[in-house]
Amino acid sequence: MENSIIKVLDLHKSYGDFEAVKGISFEVYEGEIFGLLGPNGAGKSTTLEIIETLRKKTSGSVTVNGLDLDVNPNEIKKIIGVQLQASGFYPGLNLTELINLFAGLYNEAVDPMELLEKVNLKDKAKAKFKELSGGQKQRFSIATTLINKPKIIFLDEPTTGLDPQARRNLWELIQDIRKQGTTIIITTHYMDEAEVLCDRVAIIDNGKIIAIDSPSKLIDDLVETGFERPVQVKKANLEDVFINLTGYTIRED
Ligand code: ADP
């Protein structure tokens, strides 16, 4: 029996007259990579930001690691890791200084080099955030979610805009973090990514969850209905060509 680390029950959120989240319920199990998928405007960010204690809900209940959001928001903050927007990284500070700054805010003792090593950025310890490539920026932003040694981290479209190599590299990083016992909630618009990474996904549309299960089960359910993908005439796609020609090594230095 899986252990639920997040429980969301009948969550509603209205912005004025507009109901963005219309009574959703789901659970996230400890140690899983859980994907929140859905078209733009579906209500993903609203839902995540409510769980992250950053936005107020209209009604419903949220429990994180046994802590009730209405009673213990500050305790919840201590056990979750949230990615900052790039604009939150002071442009004049290098990566070591930024980590020390955030560690100070969290009141945590952190060895910057150890943390940078985890995300393969030790060589960039003295570089400024703005000097990093897209993939490096994302890896650094993920590193900052780990500063307070959280039980759960939230990743909002972590691979958007990255090249195929950097995207794969980030998948490995996310899988490594999970192997160490951290629960991960991720949003993505890339279904191949969700299929590779996520143990389970919830698909949200118009503020409602319309499906929730493992990618494999959702695919099997669709096939059961008689759905067939148009026959593939080629055994590879353009991404295979790209990776085959340019290799898996990340190029950002
Ligand atoms: P997603 O992350 O799935 O793209 P959001 O949660 O950002 O969706 O948005 C859901 C809906 O709520 C959208 O229609 C969006 O325009 C609306 N919305 C989000 N934030 C606000 C806000 N602060 N004020 C008013 N409407 C908002």
C-alpha cells in the first residue's frame, strides 16, 4: 500500500467570478514522480501554488506530509522545495554566493560545492547565473530547491526551451533526486517526458482532473477503446536523427 504524502480534497479556486479550479481531488505517493499535465490555463499552476502555500484556496482541503495547509503552512514550507523564477537570482552574485544567500534565508548549513556537484555545476561555482546556458540555469534552479533538504520538490516545466541533450540530462538529474527518496511533482507540456519520468500523471482540463493513472495504464485504456495511432512508416523520428548525429553529450560550456 502506497503512502500518501500529499492529499488534495475537493479543491476549489475562484478568481472573482471565474472558477479556475473546480473541485479537484488527488493524492501524491511518497517517493514518486507525479506529473501534472494539461493545456495552458487548465489550472495546474494555481493548484501547485496552493499546495506550495503561495496562493490562497477558495475551499477544499490540502494535507502535506500529514500537515494541514490551513493550520500549519509554515511547517509545510520547511519540507518542500520550490523553484524560483530566474528573476529571483541576483545578477551580480555567483552560484556559490547565491547558494549561501538562500541557505541563510532557510537557516540551513549547506556546502555549496557539494550541492553544485549534485547538479553537475561544480565548474561553474564562480560563474554568475546570467552566464549559464539554459540547461545549466535549470540545473541550478533545481539545486536551489534542494537547499532545505526537502521531502517534496515542485518543478514547473523544468525542460521548456532546452535542447534534446540538455533535456535528457535533466531527466537523469530528476531521476537521481528521486532515487534519494525525494518526492517530485512536475509539470510539463512534453508527453514523451511525462512518459519517461512520471510514475503517475493527472491530466487537468478546465479546472478538473479528467484522468489520473500511470502513463502506461492510460495508454492501455486508450488502446482498449479501439484507438490506433496511424501506422508509423519510419522506424525513427527526427529527434533520433538529431541525437544520433550530435550525440548525448551536453554542449553548453
Ligand atoms: P495553467 O498553469 O494550467 O496554465 P493557471 O493555473 O495558470 O493554469 O490558470 C488557470 C486559469 O486561471 C487561467 O484561465 C488563468 O487565466 C486564470 N488565472 C490564473 N491566475 C489568475 C489571477 N491571479 N487572476 C485571475 N485569473 C487568473
